[in-house]
Amino acid sequence: MLVEPPEDPARLAQDRALARAVRARVAGGPRQGPDADAIALRALLKGLSPSEAAAVRAVLGRIDAGHGAPLIVWGPASQVLAADRYGLAVRMAAKPEAALTAVREGGRALMDLTAASAWWGRLLAEPDLRVVAALPDHGAGQPRALMVQRAASGPTGEDRTFWTTDSALPGARIVADLAASGLAASPLIEAGGLKLFALAGYVQAEDGRLSDAPGSLKGVIGAAPLF
């Protein structure tokens, strides 16, 4: 015989409280920008275990996908990372240019860092399009995808800045030159004659320490928070 499972009123009350909290947060709408979101999220995650933090991020990511700008993804890594963070409410782009076009039209795009395309170099010519997030964002490893949006992210207290150059010098030499100017850099990827680096902290595009950095086509393309 089938046995009906016993009632668990305490667990049911917790689940209902969670559902009410989600409904209230959805009604609250988005914050003013990606930096405001990052600062608030960092405070929320403080003191949580890894599994608790992952659950909170998954819930908030899906809420963000629901009332934020349309999300487009390009590349296999971005597809996996977006599904984990934002759920399945994303649109796939066949080419990097299609993803960037969606950003120009008011969306946002999570795009793979791959040697097959130096799409991120195009942001040098389009200062309205900025990197605002990099996944994974826990800081334990290199980012595999960058989020691009028509909204610059301000400092959040713990960030990394993305800087690109067309210098033909080896990456190690560029890192050393940047270090001599007081900037801690790590090479991320090279494609299409361009190199991409992550700079520790929030570095503004007009920072004087970058004025003598190697390369003729170079510059900051955005910044992203770490958690």
C-alpha cells in the first residue's frame, strides 16, 4: 500500500516564508547599477557557508534575469555559467558581433574569453559598452567569461579591472612594466594581435599609471567585482 508522507508543518512554514520573500524581492525591482548590486550582494553573502551562498546567488540571479536587461550568451563556457547563475532565461548568440549588437540595443551579454576571438578589443572603440562582471567571480581562478553592458560599474571595494593592448611584447614583460608603474597585472588571453590583462583593484581609464604602458592601441574596457 501507498503510505502518505507525514506532514512537516515547520518545513512547510519555512518554504512559504521563502516564497513570500522571493515575491517581495521580485516586486522590489532592480537596483541602480551593477556596482550597487555587487555591494549589496557582498554584504548578504558574508558569513554564509558555500552551499548557502550558492543558493542565495542562484535565487537572486534568477530574479535578476527576470527583471534585468535581456541576457544574451555567446560561447559554451558562458552557456554553462549563465545557466548556473541566471537559469535558462537566456538567448544564445551565434557570433560575438550578434551578442554585442544586442548590448548596443539595451541588452547585456555574457561572452567567452577564447583565443578564437578578440571581441573584447572592440570595446576600446565603443566606450559606451563596458565589462561589468566576470565569471567565475570568486577570485580563486581566472575568469572564463565577461559580462558586457551599456552601464559602467563603479568601485565596489574589491574589484579587478580589464585592460587590453596591442603591444607585441611578451606578456611577462608587460606585467613587469605595469608593476613598475604600481599596477598588479595578470595575463588572461591573447587573440587577434591583442592581449587582455586583469589589473588588481578598480583602475579608471584615465589613470596616469597607464599612460606609459606598452602598446599604441590600449585601454581599460571595464571592471568587475570579486566575491
